[in-house]
Amino acid sequence: MEDGAFEYSEKFLSMIKDLHAGKENLPYYSDYIEAHLAGVNSRYRGFLCHLIPEITYRCGDLGKKKVLDFGCGTGATTVALASVAEEVWAYDIDEKSIFICEERVKEHGLLDKVRFVGGSFQEQKENMEGFDFILMNGVIEHIPLSLQGLRKKVLLDLFSLLNAGGYLYINGTPNRLLPFDFHTTRLWWLPWSKPGSNWAYQRAIQKGKHVKEGGHSMGPLGLEERGVWGATYFEIVKYVSGQPYTIMNSIEGYSRHLDYQSVGNSSIKRKAFEKIVYYAATKCFEIPITALTPFLTHLVIRKNDG
């Protein structure tokens, strides 16, 4: 399958559309559907062609590693990881997503490599341990900040499941330092409002950027669950404070993005931005470049001995 080309069955397409039932009138609905398939602009293609090389560059070969795909959703990350890792555990709180994930993995012929876990993480974590690598791709933003202490608990629980020398890899989480919601509503100022605020909820409803149902909680909590408020690098570091960890992005050679694209396709603006931030923040204050970009990408936290 050259460049990750793959075509899913009509059954799988139907499952994806069913998952998004009720969202047909939302902006970018067609993009949501396309993202869950395997076309040029799909998550699967992006993960296989870009995320996996980044992971390999930063954390080494996953070939002999036990991997947890935490918040796997419909499994685009799961099949990408299973294509290179020896053993993958796919976890999601949403049982429906796990069911779709299993179908996706089956259609890729990777069932022998993947174990599926759904439901309450607090109930399931007792049977989950000894991981060498844990991926949180587009996950943290969906854990409501208004449920105080929940994000910290989840991060620390995941950290405890890592073997010494293992990696917690955070990717694709919108950066709350920026006032524009790139992720969910494409509206200004929502990320800077109080998490779960009624003002943000009403504005999203009035602008037609949020539906009152569709698989999420009712009211402002549902808007939080969709990821409007994102997270910050400084918030995440605070959660793991006191643990034996190293932020790999602070180390020479780890902060910049892996140049997996040809030079001609590289963004001159991106390169200029990364160079400025590297010398102004990373080199002097050990603040990684990703801490100041629209999304927290390729943030790698290594669990040290002791």
C-alpha cells in the first residue's frame, strides 16, 4: 500500500457516519468524515507518514515495544502504531469508538497485534501496566478542566503505567495560550474564557458551531469535552511535577520538528519561527518550541529511573 493508500469497506464508512450522526449541519462535517477514512487528508495517512517517523526519531524503534494508544478513538493512530510496534493496547472511554477501532484494525489485518480496552479508565488501569511508550494524540483537551483534578490524575496514572525509560508522547492538543479556537469552533476568545463557561457555550450555539447533543454531555460540559479549551505546556509540566521525568524537547536536537518533508515543501516561516523560538526560549530557558505553537505537538516526556 504505497504511501499508506487504503480503502475501507462500506460497513466501516457506515459506522463512521453513524458515529457522527446529529452533526451533519456543523461546519466541517464532511472534513470529519474524510479525516476518519484513509484518503490524502485523513488522520490515518498523516499518522503513518508523519507521526510515526517523528516518534521513531524521538523515541527510537517501537518494534520490540509494548505500546498504549490512550484515547485511541476510531483507531487511526492504533493501526499506524500497530504497523511498526510489536504489541499495541488500544484504549478509549467510548465503547462505540472501540468497536469501530476494532473493525478498522481488522480491515488492516492487524488484529493479532492489538488488544482493545474500553470503558472507565479507573476500572481498567489495574490491568494495564508495563508500557514502553504511551501515545496521547488529541486527548488532553477532551478531559474537562471544570472537573478539577481529573487531568492531573489521568496524567499521573498514565505516568505510573510506564516502565523506567519509557515515553509519554503528547501530540495534537490545541494550545490554550492562543485566543483562537483552531480545534473545535474556529471562534475567537473561547480558549481564554473560564473553562466550561456558559458564555462560551451560548456563543458556540449561536454561531452554529456546537450542537446540544451528538455524543457529548449536555450544556457547557459538552463543549469542554469537544476540546475547546485545549491545554498548555506549563499546565502539563505542573501535573507531573515531583515525578522522575525529563522533557526530551529541551535537549539539543529534540526540539525542532523532524524534517520528513523535502526542503522545497518546508515552510520558510515555520523554520524562521522555530529558529527564533529555539534561541530565545529553548536554549536559554528550556521551554520547547511546541509550548508556543498553535498545537502541542511531539511533546515527549521520558520517565527516568527512580
